[in-house]
Amino acid sequence: MKPAACLFTLLASLPFAIHNANGANNELPDLGDSASGYVSLQQEHTLGRLWLRQLRRQAPTIELPLANQFLENLIYRLIPHSEVKISDFEFIIVDQPELNAFAVPGGIIGINFGIMLHAQDEDELSSVLAHELAHLSQRHFARQIEQAEKQQPLAIATLLASILLIATNNADAGFAGLVGSQAASIQNRLAYSRDWEREADRIGMKALVGAGLDPYAMPSMFQGMANANRYYKRPPEFLLTHPVTETRVADAAGRAENYPRRPRLISFEFDILKNIAQMRYQLKEADQQAHFEHQLTLESKNSQRYAAAQISLALIAAENDQPEHGLKILDQIVAPYNDHIAFTSLKAELLAQKKDFKTALAVLSDALVFQPEDFQLQMTNARILMAATEYDKATQQLKHLSEQRLTNPLVWRKLAEAAGKDQQKILAHRANGEYLFATGSQGKALRQMELALKQAKQQQDFHQEAAITRRVRVMANSPTSFGN
């Protein structure tokens, strides 16, 4: 069962890691950026976006605007305190229960949604993200290539293809490719990786503290990962690529002692998303309602977790096409939780299930006055406008969103659908082309762009014709494989 299907729409994602690890407590010097002579920042950006498109084509993804915003907020809180020198990021969530987080050259950062089952709070999750940001800031991918003694393009392609295999949950094959592609000995490669893991832990800790989060979240998250490993037939992807040893946990704890403890953060979004992850990966459909009803008996009626359990029960009602029951549950949620975007979006969805589109859109309109750029609210609004057959307004809403989120496949797919129903043929073909390009179907994307260009010429829309022509040139010149 996909319990968030009617409340949220699905996003895009994938995992990366080539780092092996051990731990040590010594501070490491800045190793510089000589790697730019091997892979430039622009090359990293190009390789990363190609990798992202290929992963979107192959890996299962989550399209949860609420989760996407949550991840963005966590990372943007860390970025000013990290050492990253880039500003163009992509945030990705993979629809897999395994514990994993990842950083890809070019500013791509994400998680497996299953990590929500393991993190106890936002500080713990942020500690992993801070570590991944450090890998990006120190350009460990480029330095991996540098240490491999000027690999030829084919060898770099082999390395990236191996990473792709790891990302699609075929870790054994991926590591086989990695070993075969390296010129340096395995022992030396692992030694460099240990240095980089220590470096990422050290710099990640500084970012975590700088963001006002609890430094002790890093060792507690590492310890939780190590404990979780005992229950897996094989280690989770994160532990295959970032082994967590007792030494490394101890090193993180030692670093944390240099800083004061901070109160841990658990937002309403965190509790809601953790419940959704449980519904998606742990609880059988028949057991979900009983689970959250039992949870209500364990929590105070005014508590955040009580309200999050109520949201979960209303979600279940929506999935079972029981809007009246779902609305009755929502009516019992107390302030301040009944003013949250998750509450507002779900209430609108349930009203729309009753075909009360006017009230649903009014609820969203009131919320958008205060949060006009909120991704969750805008997507819900567009979806209900579509259900109410107000295709012109839905197209306008989604077009605005596409300008905010230029590479989000969900937005382009929905815009293509809305524009097609609104008989805006140029926009429909162009949006479909952008969706196909973002999800790794370059040939089909160019065909859609050609159709958009043909429509623009027929309608003598010279502005659109010029814009589409420029975009076609970019798409056609984009690499289709790592060896290009």
C-alpha cells in the first residue's frame, strides 16, 4: 500500500557512494583542490546530472512534496556551515526501505526513504547529511580519480557505471566494477578512503554544530546504524560504502565532547514522514489502522505524536475512500497541528474526494496566502483544480511551479497533463519533453520537443519557437553515457 498517494504526489531519487571507511580521532589538514586538473566542477555537474537522469530511469522513486521540502530544509540549514563551494543542488529520495544516504558529484544529495525508520530525530538524520555534504565540499570523487593515476575516460566511465549499479541496489556487481576500474592497489585505495571518511566526519561535525544541532547526534546515529546492521542478511548500502566501525563511533563521540549538547529536534513533518515510512515498509495494510489507534492510547491528546498518528489514520481513511471518516478524524486534531500544511493538504484532498471542490480550493487558497511558494500546497492545489476540471488554472499553477523547480519530473509530468487537457499543445509537448529528459529518455524527449517546435511554428509563436530551439540544442548536446 502506498499510503501517501492521495495526499502527496511522487518525487524523484537515487543513491551514491564510493567511500570505504574506518575511523581515527586525528584532525586532517586541508588536502587542497588539485583534483580540478582531473575533473572540473563543470564536469562534475555534467556527470552528476547525467547520472541523475539515468538513475531516475532505473530506480524506484518517491514523489512526496512534503518529504522533498523537509529534506531541502534540513540540507539548507547545514549548507552555510559546510565548506561546499557550489550552489546548484538536487535533492533526491529513493523508494527503498534500506538505510542509505548519498552524495553525487555536482551537488546531488539524497536519502533512501527507509532511513526515516532508523533516525530518531532530525539531528541524527542531519548528521548523515552533513557527512555527505562534506564529501561534496572536499571533492572526494575527483580526488578518487586523481589518486587512480590519471585514469583514461573509459576507466572513469567504468567507475561511474559501477556507482550506478550500487544505486540500483546491485551493490555486489557495483563493487566488482569498482575494483576492476582502479589502477591503484585495493589496499591503497581503502587507505585513501579512510582518510576521506575521517575528513567527512570531521567537517560534517563542524557543519552540524554550526547549524545549532546536537553534535552527539552523529555518534548516536552511527551506533544505531551499526546496531541495525546485525539484523540484515547483508549490510545496508550506506554501511557497504561507509562502514561504521566501533572505532569510528568512538571517534565521533570524542569529537562531540568538544561541544555542548543541544536539544534534539523532532518536527511535526518528521513524525508524519516516519509514520508514512512505517506504513510503506513495515506495517501490513490490514494492521495499519490498529497500529495507529494503539499509538493514540500511548500519547497525550495534545502531543505532537498524537496528532501525527491522527494524520496517519486520516490518510488511511483517504486511501480507503472514506472521506467523511477522514474529515471526522481531522476535526479532532488540536492547535497548532491543525494549521500545518500536511493537515491543510489532507483536508483539501478529503473534501475533493467528496466532490466538494469549492470548499477544498478555498481551504488551500487561505493557506496559500501565508505560504504562497509552498511545494506541498501548490501541488495539492493543482491536483484538485485538475479534478475540478479547471484545467486552465491548474496549468497556470503548475507552470509557476515549473519555474521554481526546473528539473522536477513530477511537476513537468503534471504540467504536461494539465496543458494537454487545456488544449495548450505547445506547452503540453514541451513539458512532456522536459519530463522525459529528466527521467533519462533523451530520444523520446527530443521527439516531444520537435512536436512542440512544430506547433510553435504553426501558431507563429516566435518567442516559443526560439526558446524551444535553444532547449533542443541543450538536450541534443547532453551526454547519454559516461564515456561521452
